[in-house]
Amino acid sequence: MTTDTNLLSLARKAARCLLPFIKDPDKQVINLKYFQKIVSLVPELASYHFGALQHLEKIAESKSCDTLRDYYKLLINNNDELEFLKTNLTMKGTHFFRGNDWDLFSKECLSNFEGKEHINLWCAGCSSGEEAYSLLMALSDYVPIERIELLATDYNDELLKKCMAGEYFNQHYSEIPEHYQSWVECGPKKFLIRQELKDRIETRNLNLLSDEFPNGFDVILCRNVLKFFTSTVISEIQKKLSASLNCGGYIFLSRDDGPNTGERIKNPETLGLIEICSGCIYQKKSFPCQQTKEVNQNINEQ
């Protein structure tokens, strides 16, 4: 994690250079100092890029803390608040069929599973489940739903409960293409995902930073998740995601994953991947299946 510590140090120096242009420079100096102290309480923060400071400031404000110094004092005296922070490191909020690449992904990738007897899917960082259900709906065009199993993981148990409930406010109904709206049942204020779709999902608490990754997947969806992490951490997660993928399977990322927009997998061929769509869709081709298992085992042992 030395590289990430250096990155934080450089970010702090860069931010100080901007202090004359900041509305409240004194407050910013305090926040920079106590950001590092909060990292000592929540080491996972060191894996997040410097934009995490702004997110942390918003959380502090929501707790009626004027500065991160006040928030730090709250955290060291209240274990419940510390646990709240650990489960709210990333900004929440997602959508059904989020982004502009779903049609391409469906026609160029998911269509290749037509006729397959069993499909294993993983939605990594599933949040409240909208994209997990989007993937099931899209794949149902080519494979009967009873042949599909989807693992939905997140480190936030409250979000996993929402995913399993499959209940969403009606304002999100329009996000679902008309072709798939038969998969939901509408109510006065909320709509509910049909039970036969929910039955295909298993939820599991999993931290992408520290937990062992499952394997044996035909499709891995990890969208709008990696953007919270440093480049070093992103590369490690991408390596592990690739090792979790079956030969011929697909990884579906979002175009803006990464500290900078458009963070794609660097040198995908070294992971046995072929880039299908610029920066967001990759297929695993190169490794024989036995070699894939060995790579996965080696990564998990590190």
C-alpha cells in the first residue's frame, strides 16, 4: 500500500497549493489533517482515490460536524458511527440498464449464450440490485431464466437486503425498457420484481478490497464501482476479476470506472482478455481452463 500512501501525500500537497482559491482555506487545512487521522481508523480509505475526501466531508456534514476534526472526535467516541462510515465509503445510487452500452453488450456478448444449459453470473458491487436485475432481464432474451444463477455481492448488508426485496419506487420504472417491463409488478408507489427473477439471485457480503473472490463465472458485472479506488487497487481488482471468469466469459465494466474517466483494463492480454468494446467490455480467451484455475489459486494465496 506504499504507492497509495504516496498518492495521498501528493494529493494533500496539491490541495494545499489550491488553498488560496478555496472558499474556506482554514477549514480545508483542518480537513486535510484529520482525513489522514480518519484513515488510521478506517484503513480501507487508503485504497480510495482522493475524491474520497469530498465524500467524507459530505458524510461529516450530514452528522452535523463542521470539520473532519469534529467528525474524527465523533468516530473515536462512537462505534456505531464508525461502523456507519465503514459501510458508507462509496456513494450509493444506481439505475436499471445504467449507461449506453447495454444494447451492444446484449447483442454482441449475451447472445452467444443462447442454448447453453447453465449460466453463472456475478454482479460485484451490486448496491441495491438494479443492475443485477438488468443483467437477468437482458440474458432472458437468449436463455430460459431457470437456467441462470446470479451472485450479487456488496459489503453493505442494508443494500443487499434491498436487492433481495426487489422493490423500487415508480420513478425508476421508466429506466426499464418496455421489452422487459413484464418482469415487474406495478403498485401505487412502488414496483416489485417478479418472484421468478428474484429466485435466480443469491446475495453475499463481500469486500472487493479484502475478501477472496469466488470463481467460475460466465459474466461478471462490475460497473461504477472501481472509480472509487486508486489505480493500484483497480489493477489488483481487475486481475482478480479476470481470474474469476470462465474461458469465453465476459467482464462488463463502465466507461468511467477509475480515478480518471475512462479507466480501462491496461494490457488486457496479460490477463487473457480481449477488449470487445473500448474501455468497458472484455472477453476471456487466452488461458486454457486449467491455467485459469492456477492463476486464480495463486492470486487468492497472495
